[in-house]
Amino acid sequence: MTDSTFNAGAYYRLALAPEDRERLPRYAALVDALSTSSVACALLGEARAEQRNPMLVLAALHYNALVGDRVLAPLYAHVNEIDPGDFARGVVAALEERPELVRAQLHRATQTNEPGRSAVLAAILRELHSRGVEDVHLIDVGTSMGLNLYPDFYNINSPSDEGVNLDIEDLGGNVTRVGLPRIHERIGIDLHPLDPSNAEDVLWLKACLWPEQPERTTRFEHTLKAMKDWPSALRLTGSALDVIDDALSFCTPDAMPVVFHSWVAAYFSPEEQVRWREIIMRHVQSRATWIYLEHPWGVKGLAPPATTSDPPRSGATQIVVCELGGEPAHWGWAHPHGRWVALAAPS
Ligand SMILES: C[S@@+](CC[C@H](N)C(=O)[O-])C[C@H]1O[C@@H](n2cnc3c(N)ncnc32)[C@H](O)[C@@H]1O
């Protein structure tokens, strides 16, 4: 069923941050073309309300290319050699001719699991360590495949032939070089945790990546391989609001639970966002620290703190940290996929 008040065209047009539009001319042309296609707009309206995200349609198209659709597979396989307008026209023509390609995937969720966000999380954890936090349990809410449960295992700005390299630009020049706190328990929560050993789950996460960035697919593959040697993590299935107390019950008193989420609370309903804030603030008063990376307009129910600095680039994610016993505070900005960070932690 479609919702006539939903402006799908605007959602498509605003799907990419301005800096990503510049970097990804074919995906920029594609979202613009989708925004003027009545078929594409109607399809987005058919998704359930919390998943009306252009990324779901983009992932559905990419998924069909990856499974060998006769029209989409060659377009996506050679995406970086094709004129942006030709790519967009080819993809939209396939979608308009066979909307069932996308419709069949609308039951899924946008589950993009971006390890680049671990570089932002690591910068925040380093800052907490410099303030005396030595031991933590990490609870990653909306963990998807769990790729952000290992901020201490990636090679961040220290490339190596071993393991997985992440590069992050320190735009504010404020990222401390002190070490990370020791991470004890690693607990991921998701409505539908994805399994790194399940081929269909891996395929869907590849589809959620952007085809003009083959380096992200390569990094995803390296991460899956490396994770086999990393410590095991506990995965809890269910809505964060229902499962968080269970997750915290696994956290022994020798370390502080850090409840972290990135690009997750925007999928909560406004009422769930308000309730989530109440639940977490109770835990913050007694034993936990809360960290989130979310776009402020998508999480108004969390009452994100006023920003004390403008984002250095538009489309940025706000970094919010609520230290044990404190109130949520603006700690700066980051690129949505962790390409850069501008940390502005209050002293
Ligand atoms: C866009 S993905 C982000 C994944 C990961 N946090 C990251 O930054 O790479 C959003 C994830 O949140 C999960 N999610 C959405 N609503 C949720 C809820 N109420 N409780 C738990 N997980 C949820 C989805 O299943 C999905 O895996």
C-alpha cells in the first residue's frame, strides 16, 4: 500500500551527501533519474515505513546485478567505464520494464555494515581512554553482520599487509594517539543479525555497497576473512528496546558497558526513539556510556544535543557521547561511512 503524503522524489534526490554525489557520478545520476520515475517512486512508497530509504531500492537493483540479471549485470560490472547518464538510463529502463525485480527485495532491510565507522568509534574510545576509561564491554546496537564490534582489530591509519586497513582523515586535528580501552565482551544486537558464513547474507551486504566503490567490496571481503581469527561475539536477535537489558546482563562489573549505535535509531519510530533514550539514560546514570553516530534530522526523538560546531562538510553524521553519569553531548561530526572525523569533545 502506498502513502500519498510520502515524497519519494525528494528522498531519492537527497539520498547521497553532496561530497558523495561528486565522488559517485553514476549513483548521483541514478538517484536523480529514480527521483523522476513514477515507477521508482511508487516502489519506494511500497516499502514498509521504516525502510522507505532509497538505499533499499539501490541495493535491490545491485542485488539483481550480482545474481546475474541479463541487463543489470553488465551495467554494474562495468559501471566505472560507463557514462553516468547512460548508466542511469539503463538501470531505470530495466526497473520500469520489470519493477518486480525490486519489489521482490522490498521485504529486506537496509543493513549496510560499514567498517569505516569503526575508525570513528576508535577515535571516540581513545578520547574516553585519555579520560581514564580503561576497560569496556562493547554493545553494538543494530550490528548487522557485526563488523563494528572490532575497533581494536582494524589497522587504522597504519596500513599493513596483514589484516584490514582503514583510513580516516582527522579534519579537526583532535584525535588523540593514546591507546584504546581493553574490550572485554562484544555483544551485537539486531532485529535480523546477519551471519558472515551465510552466502545469501554476504550477497545482500555486498548489494548494499555502492558499485562505483569496488574498494569497499574488497575491504568487506578482507574483513570477513579476518573476522574468523578475531574474538567471538555474542549476537542477540530482537529489537534493541526489548533486548538491551539482556545484553547488559552479560556485562560483568570489571568493565564499563559502552552502548554504541551508528545509522540505526533513524529506523526506530519516533515513539521508539523517545523510549530508547529513556531506557539508555537509566543505564547511563548507573553504569554505562552511550555513543551514537546518527544524522540529527532522523533521530529527533533522541533529543540530540545542540551542535556546538557546524559540520565541516554537509551530509555529516553527528557524534553524540553521553559519559557515565552525564548528559548527551555533541562530540563533533563524521562522514557517514567514516571517511573523515572532526572530533570536538568538550573538556
Ligand atoms: C543501516 S544498518 C547499520 C548497521 C551498522 N550499525 C553500521 O553502522 O554499519 C541498520 C541496522 O539496524 C538494524 N535495526 C533496525 N532497527 C532495529 C531495532 N529496532 N533493533 C535492533 N536493530 C535494528 C537493522 O536490522 C540493520 O542491521
